[in-house]
Amino acid sequence: MSDKTPRLAMVAGEASGDLLAGLLLGGLRARWPGLTAHGIGGPKMAAQGFDAWWPHHKLSVFGYVDALLHYREIMGIRDQLAQRLLADKPELFIGVDAPDFNFGLELKLREAGVKTVHFVCPSIWAWRGERVQKIARAVDHVLCLFPFEPALLQQHGIAATYVGHPLADAIPLQPPKVASRKALGLNDRDTVVALLPGSRRSEIRFIAQPLLQAAALLQLARPELRFVMPVAPGLAELITPLVQRFAPNVNLQQLDGRSHEALAACDITLVASGTATLEAALFKRPMVIAYRMHWLNWLRIRGRRYQPWVGLPNVLARDFLVPELLQDDCTPEALAAAALSWLDDPARCEAVQARFMEQHQLLRCNTAQIATDAIAKILNKA
């Protein structure tokens, strides 16, 4: 099978999954130039020739409140997708993150004889460890981003491969700060703060306001500061009114995407917890991690965490390398104070940048090649 051109189905459920899947597809296409892939995805996947039957943002929800509001639509999409794939089975299905959506789909497909791969081990080491039983039933193989995950899965009889993180391959070890500032119209002497409020609509509702209010406080304290805010596709209609309301006098440049340029160009970032925190670490940027959610989601999650860290750079370090301001602690005043503490302490910034370089080198494994080799072995066994 590995010498033939496989036909794959894939599902990525939000911007970060689309990014990971797009990088994976690049590696798969290098091995099988005629590869076809279809399912649910976004623009990064489409750029690799992916045929998106539904756009990835249809699945971009967070927490039980958001999921309940969109439950019927999302389950309808999953049922339709399952029927379509069972009627014309692919050689392999790859679920990219989105575990609550993908595990149910993977289980149906696996029971029908389709090989299933899950790309990104769910954070069972952080919370909801009971999901490991569902993984064992639904998935033939897991591609893991972090080095401690395969051993954890193998304890439960789940085949897994550490592939590193594709972003660590895509992002240069030395960020192109000068070129990125030039591309964004920023001066070399500017002190630049990047605001990354998240890529989900629910994140914008809860996180953008305190980030913008913190920017307003920082602008008062340091009038010379410049701010950049990358905005995920389709979210400008939510962001722009918030900027006008909460940061009307802030020297803020809204960007249409371009988050990597913003991270390369900035000195520090205020960033929503998630994949963006790892991106910030790979760009060696001191950060303040922020997160707020619906209070019902917070009550559910708060008591079920297995470790004190939420941000991925802190999880990898098993230490609070950077501050995390969550829920009630995520106030404009606290965010601004934490940002100023970075700006006022160059030695601390240099120290955390050195730790981020270690993490970058740990995660840089030629992910696309290793993942493609693992997938080829699975196809050979099919």
C-alpha cells in the first residue's frame, strides 16, 4: 500500500488543528504526490489540496456551554460525514485534535474496518484521564506531539509514536524579528506588544476585552508602546467593536491573520492559553498567558486538573516559566502588571528565552517525515 497513492479522510476542528493538519499534509504529499484527502478542514489544509466538505470553523467550540448551543448542528455534521465515509471508505482516517468530535467518528469507522489515526494526544495527563479508554477503542495509532505521551498511552495498550511538533520545524530557531517588523511597518526601536485573544468565537467573547483593557492601561503607563493584534479569519466583526469600545486610544494595529509575523516582531505577548502559547515559546517571546471562559465550564474544569500548569510552555517545563492568569485572575490590571514586569526585567526575558530554545530543539524532529513513516506502516498493515 505504501507504494500506491492512498485516499485519506481527515477532520480538523479549529484554526490550530487546520495548521497542524496542513503541515502534516505537506509531508504526506511529499511522499505521495497524487494523494487525495477530504473531510473537514480549513485554509491551511486547502492550500495542500484538501477537499473540505465542511469548513473547520463549524466545529470550533469550547466547553460544554458552547457545545450544547451547537450540539444538534455538530452531531448532524458528524452523522452525515460518517455516512459518506462508510459508503465510500478511505484507506485511512486521520482525526486532528477535536477529540470530542473525532473519537465518536473514529470508533464508527474503525468498527467498519477503516484504519484510524489520531494526531495530537488529548491532554489526558492534564485532565479527563478517563478518555484513554475511549482512545483505546477508537484509534489504531496516536501521533504524539510531546515526548512523554507515547509511554503513557502504551501503558493502556495504545500504539503511539512521538513525532515532535510540526510548528517546531516550521518556525526558525532564530525568529526573523527585523524582517517581520519591516513587513508590519514597525520601527526597529519600537517596543511592541502582541495581543492574541484566541481563534474561537467564544474565546473572543471572554478574553479579548481584558486583553484590550490591559493594552489601554499599558499605553497610559508607556505611551511609546506599539500593539499588534492578529485576528483569525471571520473574527474581525467581533474584534473591531471591542477595540473601539475598550482600546480606542491604543496605538493598535489589527492584522488579518499573520500571527507568526506578529510574534516574530513583538517583544512580549499577552496570549490566550492554547497552541498560540507554544507558538510564542517557539518564537522565544516572553508571555503572559490569559484565559477566561463561561463560569459553568470553569466550575467543571477547575476541580479536574491533574497539575498546576495550563500553558503548554509551562507544562513542558513542569514549572511556571511564564505567568498564567486564569478566570477571576485574568483582570486588565493583573495582565498589565505582568506585562510590565517582563518589560522591566531584560535579564528575566533572556533567561526564559534560553528555556524556550531548549524546548524548540526538543520538539524539532522533522515531524512530517516521522508522521508520514508511521502512517505508511499503518497503511502497509491494512
